[in-house]
Amino acid sequence: MEVKIEEEWKHALRQEFEQSYFETLVMHLKLEKSAGKTVYPPGSLIFNAFNHTPLSQVKVVILGQDPYHGPGQAMGLSFSVPNGIDTPPSLQNIYKEIKTDLGIAPPPHGNLTAWAQQGVLLLNASLTVRAGEANSHAGLGWHQFTDAAIRCISQNREHVVFMLWGKFAQQKRELIDMTRHKVLQAAHPSPLSAHNGFFGCRHFSLANAYLMSNGMPAVDWYLPR
């Protein structure tokens, strides 16, 4: 399969595309579609996070677990939904924390593309999901692929901020060289856990302070209305 992914990432992850697990993953996705299963996001958006944020531009990584599995929600960017789709509860809580932290009012949409274009890699550990079945593709090999992407960032970039929300994301710490990067940890922004340490984490101002202290431009967390 010819993977349509941004050229820097295509080169950096070329060994992953050549491994047997990736061939098996592609075959499984094709089989599901041929069996009439609905898979999210659409094929053209599977690598959306990489296409919006080339390796050389990564400043912040926000790690999600799984694409949204409802109709029209998944767009290949963690926590993000297209314009016209209701803002999911976890993202509503992210917006609340940004308002508390930086005074930025929530936008009337859930499209985070503007962050991705500034160097915020919005990466899900699994890049696809079967409709209506959370984590249904977690065992297909995507975690091996996205772990390789995280290692690649750790090894090839300097002073990247990794936001690890919830226990699943925090397991990825072992992939990150903490002497070269900043790891920020908090509870997941889900309504089930946000009050256990996500609210008040101030990760957005902390990320900008770290970036600026290392001579990099801050992220403008304001989203166009």
C-alpha cells in the first residue's frame, strides 16, 4: 500500500511501513471494509495528524487513545472533531481548563486544526476504529506504529512538550527522553476523571513557558471562531 503521509514522516518512519505488522494492519483494514464494516476516520484522514504537523515542526504532543467512533466525528486529530459536529465532553473540559489557565473563551466548535498547524501533534495511539466500538483497532498494530513515532520525536527533536493525560497516555513515558523534553502529566479530561487532577493542571501555560524558555515560539491556544 502506498501510504499518503507527509514526506518527513514518511522518511522517518519508513522502516515501520516495511514491517510485517504494518502489512497485516493494512490487510485487516481492507478486509473490514470489504466485509461492509464502517471504519473511522475516512482513509484520507488516517494520517491527518502527521500531515498537518511535520516532524521538524513538532513542539507539543497531545496523546489520545482512540479516534471517536460516532458518525462524522473522527478527523485524524486527537480530541478534535470537524466543524458542525458537537464538541465532545472531553474537549469541552479541555476548553474549560484553557479558559481557567489562559482566559481564552471556548470556541463554538471542536476543530483543533489551528493547533496542529502550529506544531501541536494531535496523535491518537490507534489511528482507526470500527464504528460504534471503542478501542476496536487497538490490537491491530497501530500502537507499535505510534510508539515508533513518539520515539522518533524523542530522538530527533529537542524541547518538545508531551501532554500525557490519563493512565494510558502516561504509559508512554518510557518512550521519551526526559532529559531532552518536558513531560506534563494529569488526569484524563473525560468527565469521569477531569476533577481528579486535570482541572487546574495549567498545562497550556506551562507548555508555553517551557517552549519560550528554550527559545521557541509559544503556541497560540486561541482557536478561530
